[in-house]
Amino acid sequence: MITGTPQQPDGLLLVDKPPHCTSHDIVDFVRRRFKFKKVGHCGTLDPMATGLLMLVLGRATKVQDLLMAEDKEYAGTLQLGATTDTQDAEGVIIETKSVPEFSEQAIHLAFDKFKGDFYQTPPMVSALKKDGVPLYKLARQGKVVEREPRLVHVYAYQLTRVAPPVVDFVIKCGKGFYVRTYCHDLGQELGCGGHLAALRRTRSGNFALADAVKFSELETMNSAADLLPKILGLADISRIRRQ
């Protein structure tokens, strides 16, 4: 059951974010198209990333922090042999190296180094702030500032394709984890450099991408009434979180 009003429902909308747009772009589209006043998102996806983007509406914005703290699952692609300034495929290549004929065991050993608790240094191109200024703005000015390493956690990973220089993987990780930094660090561990070539968020807590509405479907809707059947009410949010 959805509480609130058709003009401002209270609930959660799961969206399958397409590539080449920001998370804020999706929030702004939903706010303008359906004339909602309060819309937020739970966990930024970079423009190149796709998959599960959770939008909180109305009173559900009060549980935004709880939802953002949930564990995440991603399917990604590691491209070995090239290091970029953003640690992903959207950046400028700053170093290339030949990629040895790694065995699957050698790749597993590298991934095993980044499992459980470990420290990760956030990338310069990120929304983290230094003296109130987002790091990505400083990076655009060519500035590099010291970032404090943060304790992160990887619960599990699975290699779904090992075909160097490309490695496909699925990872389940905790809050505040940067998958592109993960790929960068894996490339350094393997000695040939690497970056994140593709990323798709498949799960956040107990909320799954399979239940998300495609953005192309949102574009066909013209009123809040069209959207209401896709929104999870506050009671549904609580029930799914406890599953």
C-alpha cells in the first residue's frame, strides 16, 4: 500500500539505470516528469555504470541512510594492461603494459588479496569532499590531494570469465566500496595495471535488479498514476529489508 498522495507518494522506486547519465539525472527526470517534490537516491552510480538505482520518494527519504548502508552486489569487467586517471574506461590512459598469459589460478590469487577487511584509498575522481570541495572538481583542476584510506569489506567474489586481458567478475561488498579502485588495485597487484571497463549493480541489500523498472519504460509514462504500481510502499520496504 502506497501512502502519501499521487503528487507525492511515499516509497521506493527501483530503476535500471542506463549508461551515459548520472544518478542525479535519473532523480531529476523522475522529479520533473511526475512532478514529485521529494526524490533522492541511495548510492551513486558513475555515468558509465548501469543497473540498480534506488530512488526514495516522500517520507521514504527518512530511511535513505539505512538503505545506502546495505551491502551491494556488482557484475564488473576488469581490463588489464592499461591504467587510467579515473580508474575506469572513461578516463585517459596514463600507462600501458603488456599482459602476461596469466593462469586462472594467478588471477584468483590476486582477487584473494582483496577479500574480507582491507583498506582502500578513495579515487580522486569521486564525490568525497576536501574542505567542502568535491574531489572530482579538484581533479578537473589537475590537483591531487591526500586521501585517507578507508576500511572496506568484500564478502565474496566470483570469476565468471578469465580471458586476459579481460576478467569478468561478480562481487559482494560493503558500504563505501569503490569497484573502480578495486580494479585499479588488482591491476597493480598483477603488475600490469588495469581499470574498470564495465559495471552493473545487481543487488542492494535484499532489493534486486530483477525487480527494477527500465528507464526506457519510465520515459513512456506521462503521469504519477502510471508510476504508482511500480513503487514499493513503506511497509514493503520494511518487509523486504527484514527478509
